[in-house]
Amino acid sequence: MTTWARSLAANAQSFSAIQTNLEQENVIILPMATVYSFVANGTSSQAIAQLRRLKNFSTEQPLCILTRGDRAAEVADLSQDAKTMLAHFPYPVTMIVKGKPHLDPQIRQGFDCVYLACPDHFIYDLVGALPFFLVAATVKVGTELIVSFEDAQKYSCEQVPLIVDGGRCRYGQRGTLVDFTLEFPTIMNFGPVSVDDLRPILPNIILPSHLMK
């Protein structure tokens, strides 16, 4: 018989139960405006290891840290451009930045950089309410991203004790990826936010030739 994960609504009333699960070193699934993601307490080596087992990356890569402007300096070294971008969070942009050396090695996984994201107000408010930072990785089935609560329950109900119900993701794709470790902020992959959206925020942003239409 299938054991279904507990579900909670994506609102502030669920923060206490979310915190309890994460303090118990559980990996849970949270909805975001972009995609559903496995999420763990970023200060727990055991939880991070479990997240990596569940995600089962095909290639080594750093984890994403869910953060916001007033918390990001705890986990990353930030250029002025990165700080400017963070001031506009929540926003469906994923930032590549230099990770702090004190981070659990499993977060960076041998890389100097990490990803930072905060695509919506639910994540923004949750990050502000928790006493520890969060690490995340997208939930997928094969190559398909999970972008609805129904699919998260269908495919992952036996993997985690809690899946937070955010319905269908607003964007249904990863955030626009911008690298802030280069001389100028550089778009690496397109997502919900275009270069025209970003130009007023980051006038010096670069769009590589291979992404130009």
C-alpha cells in the first residue's frame, strides 16, 4: 500500500511544520513559481546527503541555496551587481555566485560557486522565518520537471514526508540563469525573465552570442 506524504498549503501557517520537518533533517518538497524542488536544511550534512541521493544528479554540480537580499551574505560572496539583483528578489532569476568557504562541502561539491534563488513571495517569507538557510534541487521524472502538486504527489509521495501544495507553478520552468562570477553579469540560460527585463536592473548585463536570435 502506498504511503502518501503529508501535504500542507503554501502559506505562512505552514511555516512551523516546515521548520520542524527540516530541523528533523528531513528532505521535503516545496513549490515555487518556477518548479517543485527537493529542499533541505543547509546546515545539516545528513539532510544534504539525503537530498543528493534523492536528486541523483547525472553530473556533479553545486546545489541551489534559497535566500534573499538580507540573508545572502551568510552563504555567498557578492559583487555589487549581485547585490543589485538580490534587491529585486523575489524574482524568477537564478544567480551563480561564489559560495562561502564555510559551507558544507556537499553544497559546492568541489566547485567554487553556488546557485542562489528566490522566485516568489512564499519562498521569500519562508527564508526570512527560518533560523537556518535552505538548499534545493529540482524534482524531475526522467527529463521532465515537476510543475504541479498532483505530479509531485504522484511521483514522489514515497520519497519525502511532506509535500507543500502550491498548485501548478506559475512559470513551469527554471529561473533565468545569470552568472555573477564573470566580469559582467552574463545570461547563461533563458527562463521567465528576458534580457530586456534585466537591462533596467543590470545595464551592463551580457547576452552571449549563442543566445541571440
